[in-house]
Amino acid sequence: MNKKRVVVAMSGGVDSSVAAVLLVEQGYEVIGITMCFNFSDGSRKSLPCCSPQAIEDARRVAHKLGIKHYVLNLQKALQEKVIVEFCAEYLAGRTPNPCVRCNQFIKFGELLKKAISLDARYLATGHYARIRVKGQGARKYIF
């Protein structure tokens, strides 16, 4: 029986790391992908969402889990599909929400395309994860 393949969007944070762990434990073939946008806050420092440390954290978790990990450069797609329209809307006096377009075109557009190209049946994220501890048998994950 072939394992079902799932791509996990791994930010390097706890939520996406635990999502990857849980999927591995459930028997899925997991592939981690970290989206990188190569932008900074103007002080030549990377922002936390795709800082070298966040990418390294995701890579380290993937390595520890024994899964493949890729870094996907989405700088051009973000510029073209999110930032350009955000600026145009803002200059027109409107208050756009770039997260909505990013989710639509980047996370569930570009990232989903990559997952499909890797023959993944599923795409998972750690968004909206909640921690619930029940009883003494609760698991603890240390990365």
C-alpha cells in the first residue's frame, strides 16, 4: 500500500512543526515546504516569516522527522499578485487586506500548485491549530 503524500507548509514555528509530526505519526508521506519572500524591514534584516533562522528551524524539524524539505522562493509571485494591487488600492483610498490575496494566490495558489506538482494529495498548514492537553498521556514534542 502506498502512503498518501501530503505537503506541509512549514514556517519553522511550533504549529506547522506539530502538524508535520502528527501527519508523520498517522502514516502519511510528508514533504515540508517553507515559503520564502526575500524581503526585509528596511534595516537589511529578514523578517521572521522567512528569516534564515525560520528556514533553518523548519529544515531542522524536517530532518529530525526524516522528511524532505524544500524552500520555495515566492518573492516574484507575492510582488505581482499581492503587493502591486495592495499599493494601488491603498493609493485609491481603500484599505485592502493583503492577507486575503496572499492566501488566495500564494498559499492556496502557488503553494498548492507546487504540492500538486509533487503528486501530493493534500496540503496542510499549522494555521488555526489549538493545543488541548487531555489526561496524563498528553504528548510533548521537543525539536
